[in-house]
Amino acid sequence: MQKIYTLIVLMAVVLLGTSCNDEWKEEQYDHYIGFRSPLNNKGVTEVYVPYSRKNADGTYVIGEGQSNYHLPVIISGSKINQQNIKVQVAHDPDTLETLNIARFQHRTDLFYQDMGTEELGYVSFPETVDFKAGEDVSLLDISFDFRGIDMSQKWVLPLTVVDDPSSGYKPHPRKNYAKAILRILPFNDFSGNYSGTALLNFVKGDEGSGSIVANNVTGYVVDNNTIFFYAGTIDEDRTDRANYKIFAKFSGGDTGGVIDFYTENPKLNFVNKKEASYRIIEEMDAIRPYLMRRYVIINNIDYEYTDYTSVPGSGIDYIVRGSLTLVRVINTQIPDEDQAIEW
């Protein structure tokens, strides 16, 4: 009996050793194609793209309002890819529709908007991505034309790896790898999240009863030198937010200048009381000297507007006064502007 037991143990050891050796020779898991586009808690991948892509000397790579982004496409697997592969990529409105319904249900005003349709003309990209033998990563070059875009809409670009059995590759079985929903956020030198703690909002005629403060105020791109804010404490969760855009056009140099505030909606009864100005301050980080902190400080904000939709049939007049501050942390060792900024 002892001899039989010993024989069984020896056979198990031999089989185990053979199995381990084979694992080094064989693929441990299949090659799958997917995007490198990790989702955030809102179900999208935020992608910051310069409104106008520029060269190091400040000239346009393509033209004003035109830019691009390289989306990594990856071949997973325990061994290096050994063949030339042509991967098909396509626009994917169905996945976006599923996401919108799952997250927002009947709140269609909060839906992410598809910027990938041909009618809009905001996006173009090649239908295929090529991998050479020995390569596990390739880049999908996505081109953008932001001219005339309305950033009161939450624009996304939904993409998918096409599942074609005759193509010789397999899309990743996990949908969040084989699909990408890119939340496209174009930026210029003045857009971004401003600290709003020094911007006070009063009900007109009742200034003594206290002010309303928005901790953060977002400036959205219009063009190279213009952004817009939502009036007062209105934000992107407001159903009718597009009616409350206050535009800010920056005119000046590298250290500062003046700002022209205006609106395109006469129903706001917008009145600008002062000429606002801005300052730009740049300083290097004391601990990490390769990091530069760039401050855009907007002073002398003083305007009035009417909230004409919150109370049906009645308008509420507000006064907005104070300042806003934007801080950007920039890694000076990285040449690409969008990659250098620590978002």
C-alpha cells in the first residue's frame, strides 16, 4: 500500500512540473483588444484637449479651434503580440444611450450628448488601428474641430472595438475595456474650475441679509480668448442652464489685462457695473521645482442679472460681486500641454 501511495505522489509531482513548464511556453490568457480609458464615478473618461493644438513656438498645428487626441489601444495577453493586426474601431451611440438611461433615467436635460455624429462635424478618426508584430500598444488619432461648439452641452465621444470574427483578433470580453466613452473637455488659457469663495451673490435690494457663495465656478471654452460662466450660483445640473451664460472675453498680455463681460440672452437683463481685470502669476513649486503654478485672478466682478425661470411668472434680480481664482499646476518637463497640466 505504501508503494502505491508513493507512486501516486511521484506521478502528481511529474504532472505538476510538466504543467508549470507548459505555462511558460503557452499563452496563459488570450490576446484581447481594448482601449486605455478608465471610467470615473460618472461612467465616462474625462479627456482634456486644447481648444487649439499648438506647436512649441505657439503656431497652430492645424488651425484655430482645431485639435487632436491620441487614444491608446492595447493588446492584452501574457505574451507579446507576434503578428500584424488591423483593428476596426467604430462610433458607438447604442452604449451611450444605455449609459444615459441608466444614470439619468427621465432627466434628458442631463444626458451626455453624442459629438461623434457626422452631421455635427466635431470629430473624425480613422476606421482602423494598425499593430505591428512585437507591438502591444497603438494610438487612435482623433481629430476635433471645436469651432462653434456649445459647452453648455455635456459632449462625449462613444467608441467601440468592432467584433469581426474574420479579422483575426478578439475585443476584450469586459465591455468597459472594449468600449470607451470619452467626456471631451476642450480648454484654453482661462478655462477651468475657479475658486468662487470670494464671489458673493446677493438678492438685489436685500444685500444686508447675507450672501450666497458657490465654492467652485467653472469657466467653459468658447474660443481661444473667451470663456463663459453660468450666472450667479447656477451650474450644469440646472435644467435651463444654457439660458444663463455670462461670457468673458480676455484682452491683454502674458501678465494680465481687461475682461469684457456680456451675454447673448436679453431676458437676463444683464448689467455690467465695472470693467473687470485679470492678472496672471506664475511661480515654481518650492519642493518640486519642475512644477509651475499658474494663477489667473479675475478682479472687479460686479454685475446684475435676472433669474426669470425659477419662479414661474416672476423674476428674481441678483447682484454678483467679488473675484475668482484659477490655479493650474504644470509639469514643465512634459512638452505636450494637455499632458503637462495636472488635472
